[in-house]
Amino acid sequence: MRLAQTGARVLEFPRAEGAKTADSFAERLRGIFAATDGVRVARPTKCAELRISGLDDSVTAEDVRAVIREKTGCSSDNVRVGTIRPGPGGLGAVWVSCPVASAKVLADAGRLLIGFVSARITVLAARPMRCFKCLATGHTRVKCDSCFDCGGLCFRCGQPGHKAAECSAAPHCPVCAAGNKPANHQMGQRGCKPPRSSRQTSGVSQSTQAASDIVRASTSSPMEEVVETIQ
């Protein structure tokens, strides 16, 4: 047992039968704490991220998930598929997260037959631990002391009220701007290096800080939006 960065207790089951033991133990805990408020039992799985490209316009995210499940044998609940976006030549590309063992099977294959095409599989570099309050690396929201909260802001233009997928404004990172760094990029994009401490965010503009204050009460994680915007 160990304490996670989020404050949760993590129980790990090693060895070959660890996955089955973890599944069984999680189900028992869910039964025990079913009527207890404030207790959530999760069964996390170590995952890897992939980009699948060369998809024709008839393919859907559910098609991708189904083919991965059939190819690797993993549960569809453990496969996350982003929005299919047009790439070079008009063919689509999509971000995928799946268990490491399944990702290895796909990476070794190199290609995956989906619909009428043999799609290319690219393994993405592992992401550093990132706080989705201030976007700095090395800690999580629970342990963040920054005065800046980007939760609920558009990860493209840095303003509240909409998401990056709906935004056509010029990219602007208010966190990097607060640290007097180049800010003509999306928040959390590769190369984005936000300040690490609350002292470094003292230069946040009043309008940006006000926008941050509007959404400070939000408890939802913008992880899915980050995933789809920085790939």
C-alpha cells in the first residue's frame, strides 16, 4: 500500500495473478463501501498512449475501440479513444489510451486493419506528471499551491465558457504569459513550461485571473480536453 499524489490509498498486487486479484479485491471493496458517501473505489490500469492514423471517413471511435478489443483481448472499458481528426491527405488520426500489454501488441504489429484501411500505429512518448490546476509538472492539483487555476478555461485561447474543440481564436497560454514566457501556444502543449510556484504567477493579468476565479469552483478534470488538443 502507498499514498498517491492525489491523496488516495493505492493497493498494488504484483506477480502474474495480480490483475485478477486486483479485480476481485476492487469488486469486494465496492460492495463494502456502496452505501458510504465520499468513498470511491477505482481499478486503475497502467496505460500507454498511441496515435492511430490513416483512417478513412467511415471509421468511428467505437470502430477503433472494437478492433483494439478484438486484436488484444482487453476490456473496452480500459480503452479510451479521442475524437478522430483529419490529417494530411484527408485521412483521419485519433489518440488512443489502452493497457500497456495491449499497447505492446499493437506496437509490435505496427498496423491495424480498421474498416477498409490498414491504419498506422505510433507509440507516443509518456507524459510527465502534470497539475491540471496550474499546468506545472511534478505535482498534482491536491498538492498545488499556485494562485492560478486554469480548470475550466479553454486550452486553446485561455478564456472561459467554451472548449478548445469549439475554439477558433489564436492560441494563447495565460500561464506562460504570467511567467513572461512565449505564450503563442495552447496550454499544456509540448514545449509549454509554466511557472512552478505561486510567486511566479504574480504577473497574471487581471482579466485572466478573473476568468480563472470564475471557474475555480469547478472540480472536473480537463484531462480529456488536454489529451485531444496537444496531440
